[in-house]
Amino acid sequence: MSIIKNKNILNVIKTIMTYLGILCLYNFDEAINYSFIFLLFIILIIYFFYQTDKISFSIKDNKYATIGSILLGTILVFGKMTYDVIEINNATFITLFNVFYCLLKISLLYPFLKRLLCLIFKYFPKINILTNRQKYSKKIFLIFFLIIFIGYLPYLFRYYPGKMTYDTTVQLSFIKNNILSDIHPLVHTEFLGLFVRLGINVFHNENLGIMFYTLTQMLILSLTYAFVCYYLYKNNVKLSIVFIVVLCYAILPLYTHYAVTIWKDILFATSFIYLTIFLRELKINKKLINYLGLSLGLIILLFMRNNGMYIYLFMLPFLLIFFKKDYKGIINVISILLIYLIIRYPLYDYLGVKKSVGAEYLAIPTSQISRVITKNGNISSKEYDFLNTLTNTSNIPNLYTPYIVDPVKNTFDNSLLDKNVVPFLKLWSKLFLKNSGTYIEAYLSQTLGYWYPGVNYWSTITPTNNNLKINKLIDITASHKIPFSGIIWNIGLGFLITLLSFSLCLYQKKKNYILYGSFLGLWITMMLASPVFAEFRYVYGLFTSMPIILLLPFLKSKN
């Protein structure tokens, strides 16, 4: 009896801790304005603890849940603190008091988050999404393809000849003026150029050429997504679940709108699908088709975005370990890298390709130094003199924006910055020692959207000519104001889902670590060098692969 009483007392304490943690995380005023709702909420929390107390969790469940709850609590608490002040340039939020207050909130949320994660780790192995399929129909791939492709057609009619952004207009100017430049990946620009020149020279209509490109992109994406669905079908995922995935690809705005958007990021994002699927298949079978599929993924990764090289280099050690004594795989991976380096440097130099100027990878250091200047931080006159050779520092306080570095970055003399990268980084490291709190503030602000799920930022453009009702209906699907849109376009949530999927594979001791390498590489490049705090297209590869990420822990390894 005393044990039951002690448990009940403990549950009440945990409930109070959770309740206070949520109030601290958001706003104490909510308790007054919505007192009845909060009273109901506290009853639900105590019921949750009381019911789950009857369940016994293993040491393994507790271990994984402990690590996960601390990590999740840290993300939610520090993310919310950063988000509350991100638009205030001079806000000082990394203080001793705030750090201790954040640690307190994490401690208060810990019991609830741990119990919740314990339930996930305990019960997810019992979830069965598979069936024992005896026969496979190849015709179903065509059905998947047609459903997805037809889903994109209304968007092509609405946004004819395709959604075009500033990047698109720059690439079109390169094409029409015969300029070879790698400011945008040359392969993508020339691929777009094939269709633009076809439209101009054959049909005497540039828009028709752009439409042919958009149509081709739609075909590529529809085939790729149908391939994902067919792969799940071949791995015995229940047909009802596969059709839900098909419909998601066909109707969710992050797929429909991006299918007709002319960005290099769209085709680049398909590489993550091929890398994940064919690496998984190579664990099972060393067929030629699997090596070719992996090669396709690596080629798209390297040639469709300039930062693909950094993701490739991050993955390289893991790929070499993955292949070990498989010399075909090692030769395959190394030869693609060598081909890329030969094309990207000697061949580009021979063709006279203009190299992009400005150290794009200095976005985070530039943001941190700008925040120090804006807040009148600890910086000497000699250090100011050096920075004034690269930009006019007096303009920085007016231009500095915590979540996007472009306004400040565009004032730098890019040719001088390229020549002074080492001195610039030396200065950056010296200023860190004197302004560490400010540096942390700048870093959290500049990367917030990639790890905190509470960020809402633009994702796609929408034209203004929407007089027709059908046009208004299509346009509103891209709006962040419709129900659940915050979930659909949420980068931070996508990161947390990927992290959970990876954790579930670890929990099951499935050796699928390499399959998450490309996603981790993509995320790390954003955390190290993103110029914008939540640019959805930069991490679109995470979302094109989301059905695989979600279902990977539930797929059975083949013999």
C-alpha cells in the first residue's frame, strides 16, 4: 500500500514538474487566460503518468529515453529562447541567468519526455507495417508514376512555364549570353539551357522551352518517387501504406509546388533517395544495377549543387568503411570523385568557366563578426582596420539581420575576401575568445530553423495573378496559414524525425548507420555554412526521402 501511495505522490510531483516546465517554456499568462484548458491539461498529464506507471521498461528503454529526452528538451528550450529574440539585433540572451533558467526548464520537462520516449522505444518494434506478399506486379510501378505525375499537371498549367525565382533569371541570363559560370552548378545551367535553346531556336518561344524543362523535371521526379513507392512495395510494406506514400508525393504542397519550380535544389534532392536505397541494396546484393544506382546518386550529388562536394567528402570515410574488402565499391566511389575533380577544375579552366567569387562557406563567421560589431563588442581599432579593407563596417549595424547573412555579405569585396580567407579566419578566432557569448547567439540565430521545430519561414514563391478560383485554390496550398502547413514545411521537425528514425535503428541494432550518412552530411553543411536560418530548399533532400526515413526502422533486413 505504501508503494502505491509513494508512486502516486511521485506521479503528482512529475505532473507538477511537467506543468511548470510547459508554463516556463511558453507563457505564464496562458494559465490565466485559459485556466480551464490548463486544468484539463494537468489532469491528462497525471493520468498519463498514472497509466504508464503500470508498464515496465527495460534498462535499454530507459537508456535511450534518457539520452533522447535530454537532447529533445535542450532543442525545445534553447530553440524557444532563441526564437523569442531572433528579430532583435541587440538582444543579449546568452547570459548566466538564462542558461540556468534553460537548464531548469529542461529538468522540469525531463520526466514527461523520458516517459514518452520510453513508450516509443518499447512499443515501436511491435508495430507491423509489413505483409507476406507472394507475388509482385511490375505494372503497379506505372500506376504509382501516373498518379504522381497527374497530381503535378494542374501546377504546370497554373504556373506555366514553371515557377521562376531570382536564381532562375540569373541562369537564364547565362544561357542567353553564352556565359559559362559555376555560380550556379554548370551542369544544371546547361541542362536547363538545352530546353531554353530548343524553345528559342526551334519554336521561337523561350517560354515553351522553359515549359519543356519543367515537364522533364516533373517526369524525373514522378519516376523517382514512383521508384521509392515501388521499393517499399517490393519490401513487403502493406499496400495501403504504400498508397498513402503515393498520395503524399502526389498532393502535398512540398512536392507539387517544387515539381514545377526551376531550382537546382530540386534535382539535387533526388540524389539522397538513390544513395539511401542503393546503399541498402548493396548491403544485401552486390549486383551491377546497385552499383550503377549508387553512382547515379553520387553524380547528382556532386554536379547539381556546389556544396554537394562537402557532403560527399563527409560521406567518403563511411563509404570506404562500408565497402571494406569490396574493391568494386571502393573503385566506384573513388573514380567518381576523381572524374568530378577533373571536370570541376582542369576542364572548367580549359573551357574558361567563371568561378564563383566570395567565400560562401564564411556565412557563419561573417554573421558572428557582424553581431559583435552591431553590439559594440570587444574589438580593437586594428581589427576594425582590417575589416574595413573588406567592407564598410559602419554600415553593418544597419544591415545586420540575425537570421540571414546576405545583407551584410553582399557589402564585402568578394575578390579581396577570397585572397584574405586565412587572415579573416584568424581574426574570427581571436574575436571568439573575447566575445564567446555573442558568437553563440549569432550561431543559434543563424542555424535555428535547421534544428528547432518552432520556426515558420517562406518555402516557395506564389504569383499574384490569381483571379480564377482554381488558381486561388492551388496558390493557397503553398500558404503557411492552412491547417497543418507548419508540419509540412517544418525543417526542424524533419530533422527530429530523422534523428528518431536513426535512434530506432540503433535501438534494434540494425547496421543501417551508413544510410543516414547523406542526411547527416546535408544537415552538417547547413549547420556550418548556411546563409539563411531556415531555407527549405537547401535541405529538400531530407523531405524527398522522408517516406524512406520514416519506414526504414520497420523494414526487415533481407538475408
